[in-house]
Amino acid sequence: MAQEMDGDRIGRLCEALARDLGAGIPLDEALKKHDPSMPRYLVALVKAGLASGRLPQCLDRLSGHARMIHAIRQGFWQTAFYPLVVLVFSIGLLGFLVSFVIPRFAEIYRGFGMRIPTMTSWLLSLSDVSLLSWAIIALAVVGVPVLALGLLGPIRRAELLRRLPVVGGMLREASLAAWYDLVAMLLQNGTTLPKAVELASDASDDPLLARTGLRIAADLEAGGVLSESMRQHHLGSAWGAWLAEVGQGQGVLPENLMELSATCKAQAENRSRWLAMVLPPMILVLLTLGVVGLVLLTLFMPMFRLFDALSG
């Protein structure tokens, strides 16, 4: 494998692991030694697989979890791509009107000495603003919110994103799907429930879910029950807590958590598809027909008055 990687970072790691394994060092210890940033849950799974003699199955299950995470992230970016393209196109069209079309109308109206309505006069004054000023304004419009989000910190930023309609729910369901799946995978490979919850929470990209999961792990370490702690800390839905309670009582908790993961993943995908269908036309209508249409209507208002005067 190291030879196939042709000396890149993964290839060098494989070479180092091969040397350590040849020297009798266990795989989990070799992973921690050569890559301190290696996720703790991955090392725990490898250790559990070595202890149980089911390392190939553990790695295969881990590969399936990684594919699920990749599919969720890819779906999110695919959903966001088309609306972003429409938004950039609409802003570009508006910029073209302000930079090239409005100045021509300003010359025409000034040449005829026409009396211009107040709204049209305000719009024509935009042509006097330099392109550099427009670029600074555009950077400020984009940069200020980005800077504000960066200063909020991960928890506050996640709370803000959770409040967004549809998008917040999609991100929440996607994070829960990954969390449920990872807890189930750890349990299936011999990790204790408190440790499984702790490792899955530590690996979560969602800071709110990570914080809640670590609190649940602390409750479990103190002798608490998973379903009760989920309800207390508002992790997932009431149905999810009930399913965890039934799974724990019947000894099928990993299977029930995998079912919860599949349900959350399906809900995230449904929200993603809905956004992909609704958001681009909405942006197109608001920007192209709304803003651009208003600009054109305001520009042609003096023309309409002139035609009415000539026809009268």
C-alpha cells in the first residue's frame, strides 16, 4: 500500500506502520505514535478489533461510516452549489446594470433635459459611484458577516446556523446521523456505552452535539440511563430516546441506533433535496425579477411619462 501511495503523507504513514508492526508494536499503538491527530474513536475501534479478532470487520464498518459522512457532506455542497451560482449570476447582472446600463440612461435623460422622478434620480446617482467603491461595498457586505461569524466562536456559530429555516434542521439531522452511527459501531465492537458516547461526541463536527454528547457520557459514567439523559439534554427526538430505551432493554441498542442514524440521514437528504428544488428559483425570483426588474422599471419611468405626454 505504501508503494502504491507513491510517497505522499498516507504512503509515509503506511511505511512507518509497516516498520512498527514488523517490530511487534500493536497497530493501535503505532497509529497513536505516528499520527497524534488520529481520531480517538478510530484507535479505539482498531484496539477492539485486535482484541476480538475481528479487525477486518471493524475496518470494513469504519469504511462504511466514512462513506456515509462523505455522502452527507457531498450532498450538502451539491445543494449549496446551484443556489450560489444563481446568486453570483444575479449579482453580476445587477453589477452590469449599475456599471453600464444606468450610465447610458443618465446621459440620455440629461441630454433631453427631461424632468426625472425622484426614484429614477436616486438610481441614476448610482452611476456616479466608482467601480472601486462598489468593490469595497461588495467586500464589506460579504466580509463583515463572515468576520462576525468567525468572532462568534464555534458554539455561538452553531447555534446561529441551527436557527436557519430548513438549513438548520438539515445540519442537525446530518450530525445526529453520524453520531448515532458511530456510537452503534463502537458498541458493536466491544466499547462500553459511556466510552462509545464520549468518543462519538469527541469526533462530531457539530460543537453543540459534541457538548451535549459529552454531558450524556458523564451521566452514563455516573450510572445514568441513556434514554433519560437524552431526554434531559434534548438530544434528538422523543422517538429517538424511546428507541434507545427499548434497545437497551431488549439488548439491541446498536441496531436501534443504526435505525435512528438511517432515519436522520434520510431526513437530512429530504431537506437537502427540498432546498435544491426551492432555493434556486426563490433566489432567481427575488434578485432577477425583484431587484433587477425594479431597477429596469425605475429607469423606464421617465420614458413612460414622455410617451404619455406625446400621445396626449
